[in-house]
Amino acid sequence: MESETLEQMQARHRKEQRDLVSRITNKKKNATKKTRKGVNDECAQMELDLKTRQEEELRQLQGGGEDEEEQAQDEPEQKQNAQEATTVKDVAEQLEKTTVSDEPSKTSSPPLVEQSSGGGGGKKRNRQKERLARRQAEVEAAAAAAEKEASNMVDHRGIEKAYMSREFKAHSLEEKDIEPDGHCLFSAVADQLAVHGISIDGPLSKSSKGTQTLEKKLPPYRVVRHRAVDYMEQHADDFAPFLEEPFDSYVAKIRDTAEWGGQLELTALANAYNVEMRVVQDGRTEVIQPNAVANGESNGDKKELKVLWLAYYRHGYGLGEHYNSLRKASA
């Protein structure tokens, strides 16, 4: 395989630096208050890793077979790599603050420098400074392009927040924040059950492995997980067709781990507790009723059903999808 030349390596390094600016921009654009420190640390590590690797590649390429002129330029090249990494970091921090100047700064052409050549005087091009100028211009152009791209991105988080706020106000609801720990759906349902005075207790299924006394020692979200699994196991034919894995392994994860809950679990809980679930999400409010009510088989009045309100976020939390409990706003 043909070895990479110095010019090819420098061209690749410039592309890697432009790509890094774009990646850092996207990461910091999507960071939340809770995740910003971690994102900043990750970006700093990415910059350091790129700088270290590129310097090592240059050292390996220039380590042997250098003529006198290349050896003389070795130190300026290494200084330029350090300057390049610093420039990438400055650009990323500048984009995070969204205070990029109105137009990229203009880099003037490098001056000709007089150098002695043999016994006669004359002007000789300073190729090192020309390379520095070209790289600086490319970094600035990449930063401007990344900023333009970021400005054209759809603000999904802002749109979602605006819709949710309108729905909360329309139904006189206020949020009860739930810990984003993988149990959020079940914790939110447990909170709603408590608000409506509905007991979370119920008969244990044989798979729940424990006594009623042990069950009462579990945290509320874990009890709600058990209730969902109890119903799903009793009506396996209603749920198994929607799974991409064996039914038994799926319900075991829902019962015993921090596996996220979703539509199937909401359906199971609506039936297990005989309540109506209303889930406010971006663009709509989904209503989930017990099967008997939804199919018109119940003799009871729908108005007697307790209504549990949840908020479902797809974009609002850095770790992904999330549920909060929605309570009636104080008068």
C-alpha cells in the first residue's frame, strides 16, 4: 500500500478538524442544563484526542528521510497543530454561546519574506506562513458553515415545550417532575394513583415471587411494574404479537429491571387499575381506556373512571424519552 505523503496527511487532518467542529456544534446545540458539563468534557476530550493523534502521525511521517529544509520546518508544523487544536476549541465555545460574528474574518495574504540564498539577496515565498493562512481560513469557513447549518435546524425541543405548555394550561394541569431513571413511566403512574386515592396493591402473580408482606416493602414504582406484568401474563395473547423477543423474557425485564415502559405497559395498567390514561405529548393527547370500556362492553358509566394524566417527552430530556406526572393546578 502506498504511503501517505505529507500533503495528503495535511489535507486529511484539515478535513478531520472540520468534521470535529461540526460534531461539537451539534452536541452542544442539543445539550441540556443537566448534560452540558458532560458534553463539554466529552468535546474537550475529542479535541485532545484529535490533536494528539495528528501530532503523532506527523512525527511518524517526518521521523526519517527528512532533508535539511523539512527538519527546519518540523518545529513550526508542530506549533501549527497546537494552534489548530486551540482554534477548533475556540470555535466550538464560540458556537455554544451563539455569538458568531456577522461575517468570517478575512485573512490577508502572507507577505514575502527576504531570505539569504547562497551569495545573492532576493525574496522567497514563505510557504509555512501560507499554509498557516490557508488552514486558518478553512477553519473559519467550516465554523461559519456549521453555524449556518445549526441555525437552519428544526428546534424540536422548543416546539414540543410550547405545545405541552398550551395543553397544560388548557386542562389546568401542572407537572410533577419524575426522576429520569428508567422507572419514570411507573413512577408517574404511582404518583397519579396516589393523587386519586387508588391503592397500588393487588394480588401477586406466581411470577412475582414473594409474599404480600414483601410486596408492600417494594417502592411504589416497583409495585406498579408488578401490576403491569400481572395483567400482561394473564392476557399474554393480547401482548405477545407486538413483541420482537420471547414474551417470558420481556415481562421478566419489565418486572425486575429498569427497562423503559411504553404503550404496552400503559395499556396493561389502564386495565389492571380500571382507569383512563391521558398522555399529553407533542402534537396530540392520547387516550387509553380499559378494554371493556373502549369496546363498549362495560355496563359502568365512563364518567366514573378515574383519569390519570401523564406528560410524555420525546425531545425534552437529554437521556431520551421521559414521562412526568400531571396534577391539577392549585386554585
